[in-house]
Amino acid sequence: MQKKTGEEPQWTILKVLHWTTSYFKSHDIENPRVDAEILLAHVLESERIDLYTRFDLPLSQNELADFKSLIKRRISREPVAYIVGEKGFWSLDIEVTGDVLIPRPETECLVEEAVGLLPAGQGGKRVLEVGTGSGAIILALASERPDNLFFASDHSVRAVELARKNAVRCGLAESVCFFSGNWFLPLKSDSPRFDMVLSNPPYIRTGVIGQLQPEIFKYEPLMALDGGKDGLDCISYIIRSAPFYLNRGGHLLLEIGHDQKDAVQEIIRDCGRYEHVCFIKDYGGHDRVVRMVKRET
């Protein structure tokens, strides 16, 4: 993107989008047009649709300079969500930083399943999310079923601080109690139990993290990705620990890797504390969520 000189045509919104899309394609950016639109809308402080209602509007030199700096960051494979500082999830706009994972569409399957287990108008259920990160999951639940009691923890103090900011951002500051600590460890042995525990824990095998997209292994927090040698360390810990914090008949819901169904099923069987185990597929047809119920006896 060269500086305009002489009678050279101005850099209008549409021309900038065409150029950036082509440039991103040449650097193997996965969604070049969408990324170009999001970044340009961010610079212009507008909605993406506005780019096409003002397509012939020329950009100022300052706007071009700002946009060029974002292009450089994207070419280095920094995720768009980190560049603009937010990501849409469910019906919410969630602030994200490099301290937390970027919420993903497949995780909405976990929210859908949890919402279905919390009937509207039947409040008072105690719901705990462990490993909350940005707070996206628990805040989505709180926005749908506000009559219940929501709690969320994360090992990262910075993640908890960000989750609290997101609660304020989403108008849910009074709806969720956030606290810091590793999984269930901050909970006292005599604390009231929960009717639902859910989590999107780390489930990537240590040995394959470096083979993931650069956007993931270079920028997203390793602690939130690494599930150990077989990817099952955190999943196994949660499955074995949750019965001590669940009411009888309470639900445990976990997001899992697309190829982990059989291994997770074996962990649940060995634990011997659950019944009514069900695996739910995501929109791509992969086993993505496992739901189970704590046995009555």
C-alpha cells in the first residue's frame, strides 16, 4: 500500500479492501476478506456493513497509517480478535487479550447444552464454571438464565480480572461471582454444592501444539491449550474431582477434542460416579461436548 502521489487515485474503502484481501491471500491468511473488513471497520470505528454503504469514501493518511500497522500485525499471524481486542460469542461482545483463549464457535455447543438443562423460569440452580478464561461461557449462560446463581474460577488472576471486566461490559456484573484458583481448589470442603459444573479445559496433546496454526501456538496462552501428553490430564482431573462438588443428580458438562470420545468414555467408566453419559456433536459433526449426571448413590 503505497502513499498517494500526484494524480494517483485515492485509497477509498473499497480499494483498500480489495488490496488488503489480495495481500492477505498472498500470505495464506485463512479468511482474507473477512479479516480485512474487521480490521478496517475497527480503524474507522464503524460496523462492517457500513464499509459498503460508504465504499467510495477516501481514507485519511492517519487512517491509512493505522490500518497499515494492523495489516503488519495480521501478517505476523496475530489473531484478529487480539488485534481488535474483542470477539463475538453467543449474543455477547467479549473483550479478549493474550491472557485468555479466544472464544470459538464450537464452544457455543457447550452453552446450548447447559441452557437446555436450566429450564426458563425454574431458577435457583447453582452453576460453576472452572477455567473460565474470558468469562464467555458463564456470561452467556447468565444472560440466558438470569434466575440462577453463577460462579466461575480460573488459575490465572489476569483472566479473572478480564472476566470481571467482561461481566461489567455485558451488564452482568451482579450475575456471576468470579474467583481465582486452580480448578476446584479454592472451594472449601463445607461449601454448598453445585447443580451444574462445566468447563472448556485444555485438551490439546503437548506434542502437537507446535503443529497448530501460528495464530494459536504463537499467541494463545499455552496453559489454556496444553492438556498433557495425551490431552486428557485436565479432563480426567475434572471428571474425578467434580463429584465432590456436585449435588446428587447434578450435571457435569465438558468440551472435549474431536477424537477423544472413546478415551473420555473410559475415564468416566473407571470413575464410576456418573450415569446418563451423552456425547453431543458440534456443527461440523465432531463429538464436542460430553454430558453426564452424578449418580444418586
